[in-house]
Amino acid sequence: KEYQGQGYFSKLFWYMINDLKKRGYQSVTLGVEPHEVHNMLIYFHYGFTHYVKSGMEFYPNGCEAFVLYYQKILSDEVI
């Protein structure tokens, strides 16, 4: 929480989005667990508003999680 509101996530996010656009990607999809409401609201704010699918993910460490996937369409504009 001590790092929230200081722009670290925004800088990293926009760097990644611009890099993907330059490489020709037209959309980006991410996953979020339903109980991570704060993160989900941040992702919605950044344009991940198109619901794609949901399902169980099984991680190499043995953890499993139910994940919702959302897509953001990338425009030609570089931010």
C-alpha cells in the first residue's frame, strides 16, 4: 500500500502497452481473480472491459485459481 498512488503501475503499464502496439499487437488480454476487486477496477479503468472467458488456472507450484479474463483493444495511438 505504501507504493499505491505514486504512478509506478501506470508507468509500467503504459510502457508495456506501447511496446506491444509497436510490435503490431491489436489487443491484450489479462486475467484477474474475482476476489481481487481493487485490481479489477484498475484494469477496467485501463480499458480491459471486454469479458473473454473464465476458468480454472493451475500453477506450477500447485496453486489453483478461478480467473476472469478481460481484453483491451489497442488503438493506433501511442501514449
